[in-house]
Amino acid sequence: MKVNESIYFFDLKKQYSLIKEEIIEALLKVCESTEFSGGTFVKNFERNFASYCNVKFAAGLNSGTSALHLAMVILNIKEDDEVIIPANSFIATAWAPAYVNATPVFVDCDSDTWNIDVKDVEEKITSKTKAIIGVHLYGQPCDIDELINIANKYNLFLVEDCAQAAGSKYKGKNIGCFGELGCFSYYPGKNLGAYGDAGAITTNNSIYDEHIKSLRNHGGVRKYYHDQIGYNMRMSGMQAAILNLKLGYLDNWNKRRKEIAEIYSNNIVNSKIKLQFQPDWAESNYHLFVVTTEERDELINYLAENNIYCGLHYPVPCHLQKAFKYLGYKEGSLPNCEYLAKHCISLPMYPELKNREAEIVVEIVNKF
């Protein structure tokens, strides 16, 4: 059965069309106030997002990559230190320690949840280890309590990479409140997406928050007074206004994603297809709905022939990227991550996807 109208992996235009008037009104307010960089709109979003994550502070930034970078600076991670991270993540997770000349130590993923393997984490700890970055992959929370136990046992910092997980819950609590710092991306395709690049760091530590807000602003809080070497990583007023508006929709959008995920989970019965295991304590926001198959390329082509277009996250794990060749990792060193990279495919997933469209995806996948 060939689908007459194409079903895409993601469609930003559909979301925009539903909130277009509100978006334009919000942007006009920024233009009229001329608070384009920092200012009231950013402060409003920071306050509201901190409340949403049940933390005391949030600092708006220009990207999720900057959030991860500043997390390392704030925690005084430096040359010769080691930071443990999962190899199956977007490359920005690995950039964080590399930016401060520390060594990323890649660990494998669990074969069922595809999140960071806590056993491998403990095996990779050395006297140089200073922090763990736990990634909530595809929006599904990783095993935070186990990571906290390991961090406490070895006196390490825990950083949450929440780039894909705004609104996801771990044991009933929104992620971003468990580690020393929570790092968020608001890249346009995220569940809470800006109209350009933006990010944030959440924390309950006032000293960290003050330090972040100084570093993002050229190392100072007063214009032309620079207390330390800083960066230009401010969030723009326009992105803050857009995010503040979208934040009010986030829970409903995530609820809709869960409904679509249930259609997939309850009805995909093809023995060639494996779904991500969902632990009882994890409530995913379903940023992505990823499956694996031994015949990944064939499935992608088969779906495309039926006008269904999917995503691919991520075809090369971090430890095998050319940029990290100097670390000496070889193929076969992290087998679960490598298997996932070669066999995963992301099915269409966004709140505006219709039930019938999701059902068609199921029908076609089941016939593969």
C-alpha cells in the first residue's frame, strides 16, 4: 500500500501555523522594547523555566552546546581531567570536556534502554575522573539514581544532558533538577524549540548560576567591567519570547507525542523491529521514537518508497568520530553503541502528526 500524501519525520511548519499569531505578537513586543540581547524577556523565561524544572535557577544561553561547555568551566574541569560520557549521543556532549582540554571517556549503552550503561561507568572511573554526563537519550531519562550513587561514591560531579528531554520525568519529577547542572538545547527541532539556536543551564546552586551569568556576558555583570575571561553566549530576547510562549504548550505537546508513541508501541508487531525499552521509572517526552532492525537501509528505502520519511540518530557513535581518533578507540570497543548506530531508525514523531498518519506508518512497518 503506497501512501498518497508524504508523511515526514518532522514538520515545523505545521506547529508554526497553529501559533503564528501569538508568535508574531511576541516578536513585535521584543522589537518594540528593543531588548534584543538579554533583558526582561530572557529573565522572564529563565524564571518560568526554572519553575517548570523545579529548580531555583535557570540561565539562558545561545545554544545547548554552550550550556555543556559552560558546565565544564563552572565545575573547574580542566586539562588531564576525565569526564565519562555515553558514546551514543549527539557530538555536542563530547565537545564539552574537549573544549576545556579534558579527556572524554566514552562508555557503552545498555542493550535495551540504549541509555548510558551504569556498570560500564563505574568500570571506567580512574583517579583522573571528575564528572559524569548522563544523557537522557531520545527524551528517555537515564538511570539517575544509579548515576547519583556512583557520583557520590567516587566524589564526582553529575551533569544532566537534557538536550532532548524538556518535560521528561524521572520518578515523577521533571529532569534537569537532579545533577549539579542540567544542560538544555532549544534547537528548533526540539520539543521546546526556538526559531534558531538557544540553550540553558538549570541548577539549585546560586554560586554556579551567578558564575554562568557572568561567563555568558564576557565575564562580567556590569557593562565594560570584566571580572574574568568570559564568552559571548547570551540568549537573545526574541528566542526567549518564543520559548516563553511555547513553554505554555509544552506539556500538551509532550502528551500528544506520548499518544503517538502508544500507537507505535502497541501496534508494531514486526519481529524484525525492536523498540526502545521503557523502564517504569522513566516517562519519556518522546523527542524521538527510535527502533532498530538488522535491515536498516532496506527499511529506510522501503518506507521512502511508500512516501514515509524517517530520521537517523546517530550513524557514527562519538568514540569513532574522526575528531576523537587521537583517543585510540577502535571499532568493537563499545559494541552496544556501535550496534545501535548501525541499526537504528527514527520514525515520524511530532505533535501535529495525525493518528491516521501514525497508523499508516505502523501498517507499512508491519508489512516490511
